[in-house]
Amino acid sequence: MSGSCTPETPIGYQATHGTDDSVLDYNSGVRCAQKFATASGCTWGSPTSVTSGAHVCTNEAGCKAGYPLKFCSFNRDHTAYPDNGQQSGSWGPAEAWKFLSQL
């Protein structure tokens, strides 16, 4: 994993990561999220990895107020619209909006 995932201050963080990501392997994406969780004071619990359906999202607990962390796992490669490769009908924008609306 690249050394660029080294957060030092709390930040609200949402990640969506494909289990078959060819750009950054899945476990590296999870480790990066864990580093953001640590910086934000979250109680880390490994996020659920999707096994069926389009996706599964995990909200980490215990984060500092105003610095939530959400990790969404999906069954696909690296893509901006994880389920169908298209903006129309994708769950990605709705999950992002739910996350941003709480900030």
C-alpha cells in the first residue's frame, strides 16, 4: 500500500471499495480505512465484506463527534459507479449523500 494513507487529524471519511479492485487491493483499502478510523478515534471493527447482493456498508462506532467513518464493500473492480458502472441506478451516490448529510 502507498504511504499516502497516513491521516494525522480526525476527518469524516467514507470509502467504497470493490472486493475485486485491480488498482488497490481490497485488504489495502480496508487498512487505509482503519488508519482513518484511528485518526478519528473510532472503535475499529473490521467492516463487513459483501458476499451477496450489490453492496454492504459498515458505520464504525465511537468516532469523535463530527468525524464519522463509513466503509462500503461491493462485488466489482475499481469503478466510480460500483454496481452497474453507470450513474443512473447506482447505489453509490445515495450512500455518499447519506454520509455527507450527517456532517
